[in-house]
Amino acid sequence: MDLKTTLYALADLFMIVAGFTYGWKFIKNYRNYLLGLEWIIVASSGTNFLVYGVVGANETSPMYHLAFFFDAFSRSVGITVILVLGLMKVTHGFKPPLAVDIGVFGLAIVGGLFMSAFADDLGLAAAIFYVVMNALTTLFLLYFAWRLWNAGEHRHAIAVAAISAAAAAIAGVYDFYRIPGDDEHHTIFYILALITWACQMVVCYFGYRALQNSNDRIAADQAPGSPVASSVRVSD
């Protein structure tokens, strides 16, 4: 195994561990099934990629087509609409009913199947769609970073902003630019992409946790009987 292949495998393992670990934490600690399941799906995609490479499968393998589906799933709805809805739980107190959770994942499945099945026919239109969806998501992530900054969570805010910018750059490179010296399998690109996606999942989890803790502190301070709430009533 050469150096590039080793780095690719390590980057993929990093993403797999990050996805499964923090996906489970989203579900266990916050009952956020939108982010939790999406993180687990990304980790499952990485697992499929890793097994595909280890067994030396080719483009006729079901794993190859599954990889296309996972990619389309996350780029169309997963790490876009689902990510935004999941973060809105902590930015806006949005608590979607079960029907919304099921519906948005159903939409992602349909989107993944459609985009992967007609990838050749859609061509440039698909690439533009993915970039536009990513750009809109990046705007929300910058808003998320701004909320963290205002909450006094400056390190988390900077981390979210930085990794969001990196992920946006990866999205722009994905279909439109080839890194000089990269091989036909785009190994260098995928090393950078996998590391970026893994870091994004980790950073978003800790940013979410920080903002949730901030929200909880504010709610506790404003609760009847708290010193802060009492002082507010007196001043009024």
C-alpha cells in the first residue's frame, strides 16, 4: 500500500469514526435524530468506500452504485436540508414532529436515487445544483457560527466558520476542478474531502452542544424564582 492509499484509508477511518460516534451522541444526548441519523449515514458511506477499496471491487460492484447513492443522498438533501433542520433545534427551538423526520429522510432517499440514476443525463446541471445547495447551507452555518459568537462561544464559532468555509471549497472543487498531480481516482482530493467532512461532523457536534448549554443557562436564569428572573421583575 503506497502513501496516498494509506492516507486515504486513514482519512476514511477518521470520517467513519466521527460519523458513528457523534451521530450516536446526537441521538443519545439530544434526541436529535435528524443530525444523528445523517451522521451515521455519512459514516456508512465511508464504510462502503473503505470496503470497496479493500476488496478491490470494480464499477460493476453493487458497492460502486451504493457509493453513488450515498453521495447523492447527502449532497442533495442530507448535508443540506437535514443539516439545517437539525441545527434549527438549537438555533430556533425547532422540534419537528416524527412525520417531518420521516418525510425529509424519504425526500433524501428519493433525491439520492434520482440524482444517482440520472447522473450522466443531468451532467453539469447536477453539479450546479449540488454547489447551490451547499452554498445555501454554508450561509446557515455562518449564521450558526454567529449565534455561537454572540453566546460567548468564540472558539466554537471560529471552528464552525472555518470548517464551513473548507467544506464549501471542497464542494466547489468536487465537480469543477482537478487538483494538479492527482490520479484518475482523485485520491488527493478525497483525502482532503474526507478529513474536511470528518472535522465538520465533529465541529458541528461540539458547536451544537455549546449553543445548547448556552440556551439552557439562559432558560435557567429566566425561570421563575431564579436570581436573574427576580431582579428583572424588581427592575420592571
